[in-house]
Amino acid sequence: MEDKSKNSRILFSILSGHNQHVLVIVIVGHLLIEYLLDKIIVAKLKNAKRILEKSFSEKTDLLYPDWLPLFIYKNIKLLNKTRNDIAHNLGAVDYEPIIYMPQGSRKILNISKRKNKEKTYFRELINTILFDLVNYSFHSLNIPNEPDLKIIFRLKK
């Protein structure tokens, strides 16, 4: 399968940087994923404007199972739980380094002790979600993947 998520993953890499705190990585990834979910909502759901005002979790629940496969839904829920935990505990979080796979299995990441395990795991989780959202959901829904920073960060025009 051709990787159509390259633009989103490059943007995530630039915005989160390699020396950023895990809190920044998770929040920037969360914002980018919410932006992609919003694009699905606008393309496929009636009353999109009203739905876009809902919380991240509510949007995710509305898109599953019609527009999000189970493994993507589980990974997004995992990231959202982590974002809430990290935001309320200033970056300290207890987690298991898992990623849900298309076949329904769970992949446990074995991260070397030399690397920052939290940063490595959350980058991998976010990149996996970005790849899967664009290559599975966007491809099947015919939605172009062209990230817009003004919309992602809700900047005024």
C-alpha cells in the first residue's frame, strides 16, 4: 500500500521535534489526529458543524464503526486516555507500550533501554495512527491529506 500519510507524519515530526518533552509529543500528535478526524466528519457526517464542537472522545465514538476500523479506534482511544493522564499529571504516566494491529492483535513494543522509552513509544503510536487514518480511512473515503496548520492549531486567519 502506498504511504499517503507522509505529509502528516512529516508535520508531526517537525512540530514535536526530537528533543521535546513527552507532553509536547502527545499533545501535538493529539491535535493533528483530531484535525484528521474533523476532516472525516466534514466529509461524511450530516450536521458536521455541530459535531465538530464535540469533545475528541465524542467525535471518535461517532466515527466508529462506520468510518473508523476497530484497530484505529482502539489506538486513538489509547492515545486520548494517555493525553488526559499526561496533561493532568504534568507528563508522568503509567502505560503499556502496545499498538493495536489490523488483524485484531496487540503488538507490544520492545524499546531498547538506551532510548527514552516514553518518547519512542508515543511517537510510534502517533505515527501508526496517522499512517492508518490516512491510508485506511482517508483512502477509502476519498479525502485528500493536506494538513493546514491554521486549522490544526485553530489560529485566526
